[in-house]
Amino acid sequence: TGKVRPRVRLRQLPHGVISLLLLGSLLAPGAASAAENDIRAADQAAGKWLALVDGRQYREAWQQAASLFRRQVSIADWEHAVGAARQPLGSMRRRKLIAATFVESLPGAPDGAYVVLQFETEFEHRKRAIETVTPMLDGESWRVSGYYVRQEP
């Protein structure tokens, strides 16, 4: 418990291309490869899920989320909360992955495999926001277990 895999930051990337810079101590090649594979898979799952949220398909996003997410937030509460957070921002214009971290524990969540992804996002009515999306390994699939958008000045 409490184990943390290496922190991996992603630099400015064209969509779909992942270039990794490993930070911290020297890693065994197998550990780096496992973390990269987990991050890549989690990023792909988050991208599909974010497309639903961007398209205001909130019910479908809830249905595609991790079982942990669906147990903690009712569909009605989710639709209300995400609508209230996203509607004032307008449509998503641009999103860039700026950080990705694999962890095996998060505050208030059961131990497991999680990837915390941070995106710098430009919306129609807000030039800069930071979206944090947290996919988790849910059975055999990566599914989103958390979403938070913070507006930047």
C-alpha cells in the first residue's frame, strides 16, 4: 500500500503521440515500460470519456465511468454537477496533456491502479482551465473514476 510508480510528465504533444520524460530515480526498464503502458491505456480511455463529456453526453459518460464512480455519484447528481461546471465554459476548443502520474493509492479511494492525468484546456468562454481526469483499472479496463475542472485566471 502507498506504493507510487514513477511520475511521468508529458511535454507538449501532437494529439495521439506520447513522448515520455521519466523523472526521479533511475528505473529498471521493465518498470518504466509498465508505467508507460498503463499511462498510454489510461490516456486513451480518458480521451474517449472526455469526448462524451465534451459532447454533453453526460449520461453516457456516467455509464462508461468506473464502477467506483457510479457507486459514489448518482446519475442525476453527476448530470447536474458536470452540467453546472462545464456549461458556463462553452465548448472545448483545445486540450493538451501536461502531466500523467501512475499511483496505487489515492486519498479516500481504495488501493488500486490509477493514472492521474492533467490537461491544459481552452474553452470557448475560458482561455485556460486545468482538467484532472483519473482513470482506474476497473476489472480489465481503464475507466474514469474522477473528473475535476479548475478555471485558471
